[in-house]
Amino acid sequence: MKFISIFLLLVALIPLSAIGAEEIHLQKNQEAKARDISDAIPRRETDLIDGLILNRAMTRFGHRFYREFVAAYRDIGGETVHSGLTIEEKATARSGSIITIFNNRKRIFVTVVSPASRNIDKQALSAATRIDQILKQNKKQASWAQFLNPDLAADEF
């Protein structure tokens, strides 16, 4: 009788331990996935700013332009090492909205989005390609500017 009760107890515990091991395995996988997402805490403070695109739109058309711009910018593989882009919208009664794109508080691109226009997607794509060109050009100029500094002697390079 004791043998049967011990056997039944062991048979009952085997599935429970398998379920517990499976739950632990699933929990570890979820924790690993949580660490792999892009919203993880950055290692350096500068990682907080790099690649950031702020939305300062006010109207439905401005928000649509922002969404299409970000999607197009990521699709073309835009420059991600920049000190932050800001898309700012100023709504006007006559011409729709004036969209200005800033990089590090410097205006680098301006366009007008009309509510009657059906080509907001094309405007956002052309803005994304132009911004990517401007950022790559600025990066190239900044790398050469360090060598043209008259304060540095030849041995200080």
C-alpha cells in the first residue's frame, strides 16, 4: 500500500515539475526579449539624443507628415548619429501648414503642406532623402573642419 501511494505521488509530481521548468524557461525568454528591445536603458547619455526625431506638429496634416517622414527616413536608412531632429509645424490660414525641420536647433529644411494636397507622402519622402543628404554632408564637413583649425599645429593631429 505504501508503495502504491509513493508511486502515485511521484507520478503526480513529474508533470508539475515539467510545467514549472517550462514556466521558468518562458520567463527567461521574456526577460531576454525585454533586454533586446530598442527601448532599453542606454549605456551612454549621448545615446539618448542620437537618432531622436521630435514631433511638434499641431494639426492632423502635420502629424501625418511626421509619421510619413519618420517611416521614410527609416526605410532609406537615414543617418542615425545626429543631435536630434525636430519637426515643427506652423499652421496658417491661407497656405496650410509650414513644416520646418531643425537639427540641433538650426533650421535645415522648410516645406509647405496644404490640406488640399494629396501628396503629403511624397513630400515626406523627399524631405527624408534631403535631410539624410544634409546630415551626411554636415558630418563630412565636420570631420574635415578639425584638420583646418589654425590653432592646431601639425604635431597636434
